[in-house]
Amino acid sequence: MPFLVDLAVVTVSCLALGLVSKYLRQAAIPAYIIAGIILGKSGFKLITSYDLIQWLGEIGVILLMFYIGLEFNFKGIKEPGTLFAGCTDFGVNFITGFSLGLLIGLTLVEAFILASAVYISSSAIAISSLIENKRLIYPEAETVVWLMVFEDIVLAILLVVLTSIVSGSLAMIPVSLAATLVLIVFILTLFRRLSNFISPLFERDDEIPILLIFALLFGFSAIAYLLSISLHCHISEVIVAFFLGSALSGVKSLKWLLGDTIAFKNLFLTIFFFSFGMLFQFQFATLSSAYFILALLALITLSILGKFASGAIIGKRLHGSLETGLRVGAYTTPRGEFSIVLLAVVIGTRTGNYELLVSLVVAYVIILSIVGSGFAKHGDRIGKAIMAGINKLLPLAR
């Protein structure tokens, strides 16, 4: 019964704040995190079933990565300019976050985690902004989409590396990478061989298709967990879910089930963001200190400049247009779900030595998901305004 009360608190509070966010046309992710902070360990402590709420949230992350895998297209990686764009975006923004992390006194590991969280844009906000602004036919749209794809790949690698580092098994990183790669190859090969057998199961009109999806997700997640224990390394369940989705993306009969899986994903992912805010105990004295505020402002400012700088370089190289690149920068400014997913998966609930880092990333995501949404919404105007300023200073700029 206490769990049902907790679940009611979670869903009602998220529903209320979610409606407010939609009414204000803002990203709902910050609202869910704030609800968790207010009602969880840092606030009124109204939740008692922490483990169960966290468990439901983890299902949301697994479903998110599975859904992204379903939409993932490996062929796009070979498109001209994709590698250059992805490496430029990573190089500029990762180095920016890492350098600032060291400058504000974080350890090498903490700076690495901060850089990873800072680098990754919110694909949900970026792509939805392209759709809302009717920019999908413009040249920057394809570039933005492929940048999100490239970030998905880098995210998978970062998760393996960072979880191994944080768990203290630095020497086991090669083992973790090798074991993860073997499991991924096994999944892709297995479903390629069994596609004729699996496809008909997804064409049924009963509960079997949904049960099959969850059985595969939980089954391979369990295999990843058991392999991690036996090999004394870390194999991320979310990476397994991502490549499981990729392996099933060719099953045409699975497409009509996307509506059901998206509904599950949205529900559990909402609980995940709530549980993230709920579990961490934020020290509000830290949040109100001048040192923290200056570090946060520096992080936000450099992150915005970093995305515009990398976007400008990409736009000039791929499209021959600085203004197009500035629009790419505007669309990739928002941060959101993946920064929180990465932080939660890597650190878990061990906040002891990560108090400043966690507080910094959470405040950063909340602010940039809102501010970044504005940049993405008005990307065309921002690009033109910046170009007008550049042309006044440098008449020869194009």
C-alpha cells in the first residue's frame, strides 16, 4: 500500500507540473526533476519506496535507449561530412566542459563526467524544435539529426568507460568494452538469423508482441548484468537496449507497436527523472554559494558559445554558410535527457564525493533545457542576428 501512495504522489505531481510546462511551452524534464527534489530526500521526504520508484525509472531509461535504437540508421554514418561534424561537435564541447571542470577544482574523473554531460545535446528538444519550426526541409536539419546520431554512439562508449572508471575498475575498461562488443555482435547476429521466426510474432493481435519486447529487453539486460558479475567488469544495460532496438529495427511488423512502446517509455521515463531528483540529497548551502553560482554561469555561457562555435565550423565546412552553421548551433544548444541519464547511470546514488558535480549538472540541465529551447525555437532569428553583427564587425564574413 505505501508503494501505491508513493506512486500516486509521483504521477499526480508530475502530471501537474507537466501540464504547466506544456502550457508554458517549455521542456517538461526540468519540471519532473524539480518535483523529485521537492518531494524526495532533499525536500519534504514524502516518498518512502525509494527502491521501487528508482527501479521503475530505470525501466524508462532502458525503453528510451531501445526506442532510439529502433530509429537508428547505421547507414547514415557513412554520409559525407557526418564524421567531420560529429568529431567537431565532440572536440569543441567536450574539451570546453573538461577544461572548465578542472578550472573550478573538480578531479580528473569528475571533470570527465562533467564534460560528457555538457557535450551531449537533448535530441528530443532539438528534433521537436525542427518539426515545430517546419525546418526539416532546410539543409541544417539533416546535419542536426546526424549530430544527434553521432552523440548516441559516443554516449554508448562514454557509458562503458565512465562506469568502469567510477567503479574503480580502470584496468577492466578493455574487458568491459570487449564484453560489450561481443554481446552486441551476438545480438545483431542472432536477430539477423532469426528474423523470419521473430517477425510473425510481432504480427499477432494479442498480448504476445508486447510481452516479447519486454522479455527481450529484460532478458538481455539480465545477461549483461550476469556477465558483468562473472567478468568483474561493467556492461551497461542501456547500451544493450540500444543495440537490441537496432537489431529489431528491420522488423517491419514491429513498427505498428511503436505507439505502445512509446507510451510505456514516456511513463517510465517521467518516473526516472522524478526518481533522479528524489534520490540525490542536494546541499542547498552549496547551491547558494557565490562559487557555485559563478561556476554555473561560466558553464552555461561556455556551453552555449561552444555549440555555436562548433555549429559555425560545421556549417562553413558542410554547407559553405556560416549562418546555416549558427542555426545548427542554436538547435543543439538544449541539454536534457541524456545528460541526466549519463550522470545517473555513471554515479548511481553515490553522492558522497560528487555533491558539487551532481548539483552543477542538475542546475545546468534545468536552465539549459529551458534557455536552450528558446534558442532552438528562434534559431533562424538568432542566426540572422549574429550574422548581422558579424558583418558589421567583419564586412567580408559570409
